[in-house]
Amino acid sequence: MASRAASRIRPGRRSRGRGRPRRPRPGHARIRPRTGPQQVRTARRTGPPPHPSATAARAEPSAPWPTALPKPTAPAPARYRRPRRAAAPGPTALPQPTAPAPAPTAPPAAEARPRAGGSAPHAKGTTMLDHLITRATVVDGTGAPAYTADVGIRDGRIAVISEPGTGTEAARTAEDATGLVLAPGFVDPHTHYDAQLFWDPYATPSLNHGVTTVAGGNCGFTLAPLNPDRPEDADYTRRMMSKVEGMSLVALEEGAPWNWHTFGEYLDALDGRIAVNAGFMVGHCALRRHVMGPDAVGGRPADEQLRQMLTLLHDAMDAGAWGLSTTQSSTHSDGDGNPVASRHAEPAELLALSRAVGEHEGTQLEAIVAGCLDRFADEEIDLLVEMSAAAGRPLNWNVLTVDAAVPERVPRQLVPSERARRAGGRIVALTMPILTPMNMSLGTFCALNLIPGWGEILGLPVPERIARLRDPAVRAEMLRRAASKEAGVFRRLADFERYVIGDTYSAANEGLTGRVVRDIAAERGQDPFRCLVEICAADGLRTVLWPMPTDNDPASWALRAETWQHEDVLLGGSDAGAHLDRMCGAPYTTRFLGDCLRGRKLVGLEAAVKMLTDDPARLFGLRERGRITEGHHADLVLFDPERIDAGPATLVHDLPGDSPRLDSRATGIVSVRVNGVEAIRDDRVTGSVPGRVLRSGRDTRTVSTK
């Protein structure tokens, strides 16, 4: 979960294409990218005035969305089969991948900007470059000062970096990048694109915002492995993902093929069909469900069942899984409302699985416990430290919430990192560098349901829910629970006088959109919570609510800037691909850079780029990614430093089944290249799918915790 403070969210455009083709078969891409000449009708509703907490730049005009996806240009590679692990654990030097990079597709006309001085002469005995970017301001990801250079790309890699105009190799295409910044592709360390990539191979909006590599399979939840003897497990998994990660159930049912059983088969189903690089942890919940069936919820594995889980985990990592993810968070429940399977695991089970992770090259741990939301308990610190030390691998968790009003939180949350280093492990906290756009509702599941005691009220049928919410005694008890220590970071969500009213749906609420509850309550002579309940009740609980952040003050931002410098703190936690109609964390990269360049300027450009590129690449041990250096993979972002930013979040209906999600346009992103192939040009996808499934060992190396 990311830091859930609100920025402006605009009510949406519901795309309804005239003569739209039939819905694609499961497994075929479905999302409508920003490209192509075809027009669709859009019904635009007038949005409210800007949210008081909004800091985003003005959104660019909406581009037409095509009614059909561009045909992928890269063929599917052969299925990956990695040799079984060696008997002796520990890092080894593995050969580089032998599969060639996808051949670059012909660039769009916009790409072929004439470069200063015309074409470079072709020197005899040299191989032509696929593309040449001239006179770019290179920020290479290391934190070193920016410099001006020409950067040539060949066969998916950075072939040459030279002083402007000194290159001797000709290029098939070239562009003049004078005044533009060239940076490594951004790496998002915490996403949930596990399902979305099947209907949206471009991982939008992350790719639009310069993200070229995503880490998925987090929080203990993955779509594989699935037990072939229990077909109903796929339905259980879909309902769990819909509940716990806020994914559209219809999109999960219609947008993914569900034609795998092993984790390797799941990875194979994505390989060669995505536009971003993607690596995946294997989820503890899936391992338990595969072995224990329904008993995974509430049960403890017998010795033989634990051995089967370990075998499944080893098989998944042999196939390329990045390691193990698990959750013991009290907020994670399945589609039936029960605690998810991994919450029933005892420390001995978690440590056995962690030790198995340590037997594979280039692996990691990711774990969520209840204390991640506020402050760790002593036993949670013990568990995280023991897991990382047992594996001899880094463990990351999210999300570290920084608020100057709670100054003791950050030191407490970094205690596991200090102890892990002494114990031979490493624990890294993810934290968001922005206040993530978010909305709330009393009518549908959202973060309010996670406040202790609130889920029972907000889960009632709407008429009964309204009646209970109108009961003063019920409201008083809800507020008491929201203010309790057990509510953790969710305490801030109950400050209802700071909420702003979004969309309304009744005559009684006409004119309230954009107004602050504090002011409306004063006019009506009501307390803020009662006022908010009455507004929502008039709309049948459909009212959209915007919580204003409580940590948008200068002291909190100064504390964030200080926290970012800690060696065990990493920027990330976007949850991109999850909670689709409630929050939009994917654009944190461009919004952060825009703030660094033209806003608060808490971090210099070179340091900010390093935080988004080399730092996460080093944590995951990504081979030859995260920096601009000769020989590295050509994952590159070209952007205008005067304009880079993220537009406000907008609700759109473009998922399978026309389900809604929040989207955000990228501003100032000129080009995004993945493995040398342009995937984005001016915030529009090109149709190429040059991404790769990144597999542990082959594409990652072991990161030492010693």
C-alpha cells in the first residue's frame, strides 16, 4: 500500500466506441492505448474545481483512443527452461542471455527528427547503429553530474556514448535531443501488474511515465501456481485479487487466459508479449492454496505439505521467479472475507521458505506485516530480521509513511534495517515521494473499510448501511475505533472535516462538488461525520469523497527529504495495477521529477534520477540495467525538464468489461525505449512489445547482505 493522501481526481470519460469490435478472447490485449487514427465517442462530464491539495500540472488534452490494439511486432520466444539449481547454494557467474533482443521496428515519423549536422558518415568496417540520439543531456543514473553526449543504440543495447558530433558510425534513424534529458528507464519496485499485462501489455500508465521495468508478484499474491486437480482455485484467486488488490473481477475473468498451472507456465504466457520488462515474486498465498486447498485458510501445513510447498517454491525460482512474497497484514482478506492464506503461517514456515530462497541466484524477499501501516511490534521486527538473515537476501516492505506529526514513526520503522545488518541480512523500506491521488466512498470497498470495526458496517446492504450510519451511537463507536492505536495509519482517514466532496448524484447535493465538509457542516450546524453521512445518504452512498492530506506541510516534506537519504530507504510502493478505481500511484516518477525540477526542489536532478533507476536496479540485482553506460540494455527515457510532470488522475472505463480505473497523462515525456525499441512517443504507445520477462539468475544477480 502506498501513502494514500489525496490529490485531485477528475470524474471521468466513459469511452463508448461506435462500431466497437467484439471483445477480444481472454489473453488478448484489450486496453486502448494512446495511439492511432481511429476515434471513439467520449461523454465528458464537467469536472469539479481543482482539489485544494492538488500539485499536478494541468492535464494535456485527451488523445483519441483506438478501438483495436496495435498488433504486437515482436514474436513470442521459445519457452524458457533453466537448469536445476546447483547442490551448493551461493552466487555464481552465469552466462548472459543468448536470446537476441527484438529487432527494432520502424520508428514513427515523429521520431526521425533531423539531427544537427545531418547524417554521420559511414565508416568502413563498422556496423550501423539502429538509432542515434544526439546532443542529449545525459543523466546516467549513477548520481554523477549531467553531461552532453550522443548516444547510439544497436541490438537493444547502448553501443556508444560520445561527445556531440564525434561519432563515426551511421545510424538508421536519429533525433536531435538538444535541451532534453536522457535518463535510464525507471524501475518500479512494487507493482501488481500480474494480470493487467495480459490485456494491457504496455502496463499503462507506468510506461507512459517512463517506467521500463516493473516488479510484480508482491504482497504474497500471484496468479500461479494453480493446482491442476482443483480448477476452482482459479476462481478463488480471481475473487481474492479483486477483494484484496482492488482489481476488477470482470477484467480478471475476461482479460487473462488462465491457461497455466506452474509458475513457469505463467511466465511463459507473458514472455514476448509485453512492452515493459517485468519480474515476479511467487506469492506465499498461491503456494499454500496449491498444496493445502481450502485448508490454507486457517490451517497449518503438515510436514509433507511443507515439503511440497518448498518444492513448488524451488520450481518457481528455477523457472525465473525473483523469490518469495508474503503477507501477515491484518488488512488482507480474501474474496470470502477471511484472512488470506499466508496470514495463518507461523514463523517456522516462513523461515523454511526464506532459506529456500537463499539457494537460488538473484533472488529476494518481500514481506508485509501489520506494523508496516504504522509502527512495528517487537515480534514483527524479529520475524523480518530472521527471514532476511535465513535467506541471506534483501527483504523489502512497504510502505514507510512519513508524517512530521508522528516524528517517532520513521526511527521505529528503520529498526529492522539496523538489526538486519548486524544479523547478516538487509531490510529495505519503500516510501513514496509524492502524495498519491486517491478517492473514497461509503458505497464501495475502499481504505475506510480497513479501519478496525468499520468493515462490518460498510459491508452491509446499502439501506441497512445508511440506517446504521445515521445512528449517532454507531457513528460515535466508529470514530472511537478510528482514533484508536490499532487503526494505525488509517487514523488520518477519519478527519472528515478535511474531506472535499467529489461527484454527487442527487438534487439535494447540487452545488456541493468541490466544497469542503468543514464548511458545509458549519452551515448545517452538524458535526463533520454526520454531515458527510447525510450527503452520501442522499446519493444512495454513491458520492465520491476526496480526503485532503494531513501531511502536506513543509515539516513533513523536510522529513521525507531526510528519510530518502537513508541507505535502507528506497523510493517506490506505487501499487500500480491494483486499487484501480481508488488510487493512481503509477505516475510517481514524473510527478517526483517535476517537483524536483520546478517545485519544492528537495533533491537535485541527478540524485532524483538515481533514486528511480540505479537504486532499485541494484536492490534487485538487475544485470546491466539502471544506468546509461556502454554495453547496458537500452532502457531509456527522453524528457523535457521544463515540462516533465503527471496530469491529474482521471476516471476512465477502458478495462475488459468496461470496468473503471484511474489514469494519468504524462507531460514532457518525449520517448521511452525498452531494450532499444521505442515503446512510447509523446505519451502514445507505438505498438511495439520489446519488453522481457526478467528471470532470476539469468537477468538478476545475487545481492549480498553481508
